Amino acid sequence: IILLTILQQINACGPGRGLGGPRRSRRLVPLVFKQHVPNVSEYTLGASGLREGKVDRNSSKFKNLVPNYNKDIIFKDEEGTGADRIMSQRCKEKLNTLAVLVMNRWPGQRLRVTESWDEDMKHGNESLHYEGRAVDITTSDRDRSKYGMLARLAVEAGFDWVYYESREHIHCSVKSDSTQKSHVSGCFTSESTVQISTGERRRLSDLKLGEKVLSMTSNGKTKYSEVIMFLDYNMNEIMDFVQITTKSGAILTVTAAHLIMVWNLSKNQSEFRFASKIEEGDFVLVYKDDRLRPEKVIKITLVHNLGYIAPLTREGTIIVDSIAASCYALIDSQSIAHWSFSPIRAYLSMKNLLGFSSRSYSSSSSGNSNSRSNNRRISDNKLNNIEINNNLILENDNSISNNEILNDPLIQNGVHWYAKILYSIKDWVLPDDWIYH
């Protein structure tokens, strides 16, 4: 109740729906010449995303493109091959939505497509036209005075990047169809590593509750902080990750909605930013020579990986693969996210104080430790199909009693119940521009 009350007051001071309030209609403002929305590069994850390579008629990916026979759209098709009707499924959906918006805005007018999929290399070498993910559009009357508003309507239709590129047309593009639906939370790969209090590196898949890992305090100092829970834990699902590479070779692989610590050169201070909004040339904090230092990002790519894990430390931060990151995702505020987990931190502290902490199945031998960790992982070969509440999956292990397994939060498959509650109410209590989309 306190959380809802405070967030409602925050909403009242700025833009947003407020708690349960209706959305207000917005006045559509035309784009100006050379403006693009969003205001980032077309090939960043915050826009249409990374390029996946040219698709030609002999490519295996060509079968994933679809023709668009919408009668409310005029296709120029100057090549006479039908290429302007061919596009990705997502592009087709956004284009059809835009066609309706155009007819509603200007009765009697239709949407006109001058370029879609291109197999003749008429665009720049990096163009998304070669992947069927971009279209150039006008109105059917070719009235240039309408193009600014046409670009705005394209943004409203859901195109991932819209550019008032030329006096002759508007350029629109979309994310790849192969990009999986954004995960409900934010995580690191199961193969990512952290530094534990003994100084050794530990893979997240082998990390145990109660272990202390290198993290960062609110004043930018490093500290070993206890892992109190896993916000998400899944070893069986393939996920899309942003891979951030720095000048010294540090590489962090994380989901797009995760908060990463970025050094703001203009303010000479650090701030948290969604991984999808980090660009080449930005600076992240890298742990090197026993301290955190700003280091330039030189490469950002998109990769797929099996398994993802989101450990939560008491500090709310964690240094993964030598790069400083938050433990939180989805909400564009480290302080609000950390504060919202205060009740569960207090609950776990009280539980530990009273002696009800879950047993950590560790061993003095690293070999036995790895063996136990492997036994706990979710594996098709080891599951006995015994499922209980809170997404726990049990294994048949004679050395561990059923009661011990029931009390082990690490044997988890999915989002933690407390995190699920917070995720379910975020859209009601937070302004829309605070939430990752």
C-alpha cells in the first residue's frame, strides 16, 4: 500500500497515466525533414536492431519473407518483379496498420510503397531493404506537405524506426522477425562469471545462495555482497542477448531490458541505462586492478544463448564478467527497483536471523561442488517430472531429503514469485516511459 501511494504521488508530479487513470489523447506532431524516431541509429537495439545479412531469392531465409496483397496499399513495383510486395512478417503487419491510419487521416488517399525488399543492391551496403525489413513510403497523391504527418503516423503504426529521409519519401524499418519476444525480466547468460569473496571466478550456473559476489555500493566503491535470491533462473530456454565489448576486451552478455552502469562524460558521474540503449562509444565501468574504471564500448552485437540467470544481491548491483551492472531490469530506475525489493530483503533477513535459512549444498571440494551444481541443474535426462508450486522442479537424489529440496530456492525454473508480483503491477503504478518496451 505504501509503495502504491508513493508511486501515485510521483505520477501526479509528471507525465503518465497515474494510478489506474485513463490515457489522454495526444496531439500528433509531424516529423520535420531529416528527423528520425527514435533518436538513435537505425541499427541499434533501441531501434530496428542489428543487421542479419542480405536475403536473396536463393537464400534459406527468403522463405520467411511474405508478399503483401493489401488492396489499400499501392505498390510502385518499378522492377516489375513484385519485389516491392515482399517483406518480413513484422513489416507487413506495421504497413497494414499504417494503411488504415492513412485512410482515416486523409479520406480518399491511400498508402503508397516505392521500395520494399531489394535484390538489386540499389541502396547502401548496410540497408535493411535487403532483408525485407524496410519500406520507403508516400501518400497516393504524392503531396509532400503530408509527408511529415505520414512519418508520424508510421511511428504510431509501430514501425521501430522512422526517418524523414528525403523530400520524396519516408523511410521506415522494423526489428527482425527472428528476434524473440522480450523476456519478462532481465538476466545474464548461465555462462557469465562473477568474482566471489574468495577471489575466484564462479559461473552463474554454479553460484549458490548465500555466497558473496563482487558488487558496487551506491558511492561507486566495490564490495562483496550476499546473493539472497534468484529473480529468474532458467537453464532450458534460448534467449536473445546484447553482447557489449569494451576496449580492453571485457565482454558482458545480458538481456536488452537489463540495467547497466554507464559513465556519463558530460556529468562526470555514473548512471544506469537499459542494455538496449547502450551504443558504441559509450563508457561502462570495468573492474580492473582492484577498482572500477570507465572504459569505452567498441562493439555491440546480438547473440543467442541457452540458459539465463538473474542473481539478486543485497546491494542490488553485481559485477559480471568484470563489468558493473544492476541486478534489476524493466524499470528505468535503479533506486525505485531496489526499494521495491526492500520487503523481501527484510523477510529473508528475519528468516536467516531465526535460523530458517535454506541449506547451501556446498562442499569443500571443488569437484564435489561442481557435481552437486550439475545435479541441481534442470536437465531433460535427470527430471523425474515431479512439479510443485513456485515453479520448483525436484530431482531424485538420495543424498538430499525431500524437505531439504523443498526449502532450496536455487532449484527454480522461472521468475521468482515476488518478482512476478512486482512485474504484474508495474504497468499500473509507473509512468509508461519508465518501463522497458
